[in-house]
Amino acid sequence: MRCVACKKEAKVKFIYAFCESCFIRHYEKRVRKLINKFKLIQRGDKILVAVSGGKDSLSCAEILASLRSIYKFKLAVLHIDVGVSTCTDFRTEEVIRSFCKERDIDFYIIRFKDFLGVDESVDIKELFKKTRRPICSTCGMLKRYLLNKFAREAGFNKIATGHCADDITKFFFKNWFSQNFDWIAKFKPFTPSSHPKIISRIRPLFECLEMENLAYVKFKNITIAGYSQCSYFLKKDKWDRLLKFIDEKRPDFKLNIVRGLEYIKIEVDKDRPLRECEICGEPTDRQVCSVCTFKERLSLK
Ligand code: AMP
Ligand code: ZN
């Protein structure tokens, strides 16, 4: 197998075959093209990249770090310690901390346990099980809440995440089937703020495949954390099997889905207007936000 660009021996093939250096060049060029096309970065931006320690968010942080000198923006990393031993451990924090130190990026960490005001010995998983809400949904709700609150309070104007074409394709099908069109409408490379307290989102890896991110961190010698992906998330569901089946027949399937999503405009029935939570002041469409409701249910202050 030969590299399509330089004809040397290829190391990877996702859609096209590439050698190591041509792959890195091609991958970075594709991300830069997306950033320019959707004007994801402006001079003077303060961007907070959410890093779990996995291949996707570290690839995102690596690319953004390399672009600081060209686009002239400030970059920092936030890791949220979810406090579930099967999803994260002390090595995750260390891996991200040294990644940031080597690249001169400010590193912040916040912990679910501190926010919830519970003891170090409390098992977060057991705590979450006490509500009827699925664990993943509670975890996602808290992550989104803390990420936005932290970014705003620390003065960032954009949040970057490592969401890639695989996440978005799966998310698209799941939400289309359950008719959550308002969620799909928000899944773009750039989601502008919809409330003065909500920070805009950018997704620079919108057109990158999970396997490409893996190859990128490998070729760039970036250490990733062992447990960086939620252990519940790792359980494959029928969507993963279905999408894999299509992928085998059409390797460009996910890329075509996300590129299509970039263009379509979904008109949703007017969302309920956002206001501020009566308890914490964070934006919500209800009187009391879902995080405060959750805390009340568990009698947490
Ligand atoms: P996931 O929902 O786990 O696929 O993660 C999607 C994106 O959310 C990742 O690419 C990260 O940018 C961000 N993210 C997920 N988990 C964390 C975490 N524990 N700390 C900071 N960012 C996270
Ligand atoms: Zn609240």
C-alpha cells in the first residue's frame, strides 16, 4: 500500500492511504480548513478546551495549541474529574497536566465531588443511581453545566470540545429517531451563544474520524490517559453495530453525514425561552434548573 501523496509506503488507510508525515499534514490541513470555513477562531479569542484525556480531546488541544501563534488567541484546558474510578483516575490528571506543561497551556481541573460537596469516600456512581435519571445523562448534565459556568466565570468566550464525526453521526441517528430535532439543530462546527450566560461552542474535529484522531496522537507521540472514556459509554449499543456495518461498505459514510449536517438548517418549533435558575442563576428553560433539581432530590446543598 502506497501513500497517495508521496508514494512512500503507507502506514494508515481510512479513506485514502497515507504515510506518517503526509497523514499528519493532511489531517491538520483539514482541521484548519474547517476552522477557516466556519470562522471558529478570531484574533483575541479566549478559548477553553475541554479535555477528558482521550485521543479526541487531546488531538483537539494539540491542534489548537499549534495554531495559537497564527490566529493569536489565548488557550487553556479544563478537565472535569467525574470521580468514577472506572472512568478516570489520578493518572488522567497527570497525563493532561504534563501535556499542558510541555505546551505552555494553562491547566484547570474541577471535580464533581467538590461541586456536590460530598466526601472523597462517596461513590459517585452509587450517588447517581439514587435518582431515576440514567447515570450517563446525569454525568453529561453536570459536565455541560460546570463547563459552561467555569468558562464564563473565568472569562473565556469560546469552549472547544473534541467531538468528532463518529460522535456526531451516532448522535444524529439516535436523536433523529427520538425526534429531538432541536438537539440536532445545535450540532454544527460552531454553536453560537443563545443566552448571555451561555458560552459559544466550537468543534474543530467535526470532520475527523475517531480512528484518525487515534493515529494522530500516535504519530505525534502524545500520551493519552488510560481511562479517559466513560465506562458506560464504552458499552457498545446497536447503533455502534449498525454504523460499523455501513462504514465497512462506505468508509466515507460518516464524513458525508457530518458534511451534510453542516449545510442543513433545521427549523425547530420555538424553544422554550431561557431564563435564570431561581436557585443558582444559571440559564435554564425552567424555574429551577436540572442540576439544582438533582441536588435537591439528593438533599445536597
Ligand atoms: P464524550 O461525551 O465523552 O464523547 O465527550 C465529548 C467531549 O466532551 C470530549 O471530546 C471532551 O472535549 C469533552 N469531555 C468529555 N469528558 C470530559 C471531562 N471529564 N473533562 C473535560 N472535558 C470532557
Ligand atoms: Zn440551578
